[in-house]
Amino acid sequence: MSTISVPLNSKLELSLDYLVKSGVADNRAAVMRKALERLTEDEAVAVVLRAEQEPTLRGDLRNLMKKIK
């Protein structure tokens, strides 16, 4: 496991400490890990939702190329 240092402004630092005190996680590092896991999950969902919006191309490649040109 690696360790990184991330500068936080005072508002974020207060939020981090509040989350620890409220029992979201045992310590600051655990809060940050949970936050990163959540962001990763949210991004994965966003990718799937964007992919669902993409048009589906089906059919003969030659006909599809005519539609694109």
C-alpha cells in the first residue's frame, strides 16, 4: 500500500474531521479511501449511463459508412 499527501483547504479538513468524529470511518485515511471508492463507483456508473445514450450501429458496414459520409 502506498501513501500520498494531499493538500486540503480548511473547509475540506473540517469536513474530514467531522466525518471521522461522526463515525463514518475510524480515521482520516479511511474516510479518504471510502471517498475515493465512492468516486470510482460513481464514475463507473456515469460511463455506463453515457454508453447507453450512444447510438447503436447495426447492419451492413457499407450502408453504415454511406450514412456517416
